[in-house]
Amino acid sequence: MDFGGAWRTQHCDNERNQYVVCETRSPECTIKDVHEEGLCPVPFTENCLDYCYHVVPGGGTPTKPGVQISWRQAKIECEKLNSTLASVRSPADLVCIQDVIQFSGKPLWIGLEEVWSSEIGNYTWRWMNGDVLTSNWNNWSPGEPNYLTTIRDSCVEMYSNGKWNNVNCNDNGPRNGYVCEKRKIPYTRSSTVAVATSSMPLVTQPVSVASTNFPPPTHSPDPTTTSHSINGSRSAGGFKSGGHSGSYAGAAIAVIVLVAGLTCASYFVWHRRASGRSLTSRSTLKTSYKSGGTGVDNDITPVIGLEDDNHDVTYT
């Protein structure tokens, strides 16, 4: 091959070719089917891979009565259960179904039939789900499929060993049991949320917190410092918030002292006046007694007895 990609022949012993192209191929990976877990509805008691199976044996068992029906009737019975006759799509399916039918004893109908294909202009074998049977894999019994009669044998029965045989589909043909299949019902997957527990109460409603602006702390002026005005101007220190607080406190104290002084002065004046009236009364009374009748001691201080308004006043 030249640099342009064109091929040309050369003698195998030609040593002028200086370049060699080598290649290596990795082995193909084995593709494994991903099978889905799920539930099988009644009466699909047998499950395998992605499908559930309902087996109705032809010969019957102690737990399941046998039936003898045609392929077409078996197809109808499966459709009544919203299912189809079983398909064998792979060796894995074959193993599953073979385990299900191994005790059936007699052949069972499966969902493989021969149909005319306009695309290829010939008959072809096709499963109930529409998949075409290819030559890559099948499980025909030796010599099958065959056409020994004038009537085309277009339906398939499966023996208990898993092998297939094509037979007549007509109602007057063979009668067997059958196998229905239905896809599993997937599990409902739910999310698990981990909830962290805490001793703090859970707040479910929004809470609004009103912010409060507090004034900055005030400082009292230094008692040893005095603010003075210089050249008629005010000093900056004399107008601090601490100065106002001190002025207010001094004014309050002055008012208290003034009120206390006025109270004391008033009491003193009242007390002097009251004492003067008492002395005057006593002096007048004593003088009247001294100027009274004889036989009375002038030095005796009169004793006054007070009675109620309804009684006389008596002097001794």
C-alpha cells in the first residue's frame, strides 16, 4: 500500500519496503442480560428472568387439572389473561421454561408460528411478540421442522425436554396443554430520606426577628478635667454626651436640696408661731388668777379640766 492508500502487489522477498502496519483486536465482551425484579400476578405462579409463566399441562397433575385444546384455542386462553403463549428467545429462556415444564409429561403449546413474509417472499417463523426466529439459535428436534402432509404444519409444540416440533394448527389437529407468559410487574422504587434527629425544636413557620439598635455606651467626664471656653469659643470636650448626663444629675440634686431647705424653713416658722400662741395663753390665764379672789396662791398654776360640750368647764 502506497502513501496515498492505493494497493499494489510486490514480491514477498522485497526488502525495499521499510514500513509495517500491525494491528491487534480485543476480544468481544460478553453481553449479559439485565433482568428486572418484579411481581407475578395470579395465576402466573412461575417466574424466571423478566417474565412470569402460567403452565396448564395437557396430562394434568394433582394440583392442576390438564386440558386438551388446539394451538389457536390455547392462544385465546392466554390472551384472556392479558398474556401470550410463551416465547423462547434465548438459551436462558429455554432453561427457565424447561424447568417450568419438566414435569408436564406431555407436549405444551408455545408461541412460535410460521407466517408469510412479504418482505422476503416466503414463510418465516415468528414469535408472538413479533421477533423473527433466526438461524443463529433455535432448539428444533432433529429433522424438524418438516412438512410430511399437504397441510402446512405452522404451529409448534415443545416437549418436556425443551425440544420443538412443528404440527398442524387446525382445530382438528393435535391437542395439548399450553404455557402463557407475562412480563413481571416492576417494583415501585421509593427514595429513602435520612432524617437527622436533634434535641432542638423544629421550626416549621418563618420567624421574623426585629432588630434593636442600642445607643453606643456613654462615658462620664473625668472629674479632674474641666472644659473651658477659650476666646469665646467652646471646647470640643464640653459637648460630649457624658457632659450632658453630669449636668442633668447636678440639676436634680440642686432641686432636691432646695425643696428640702424650703420644707425645713416652713416647718421652723410654723413651729415658732405655734409656740408663741401657747406661751401667750398661759401667761394670760395665770395673770387672771393672780388678780382673782383672796385665798388663792398666786404661784399655783391653774389646772384645766376639759369636758365635752354637754358638760360644764371646771377649774381647780
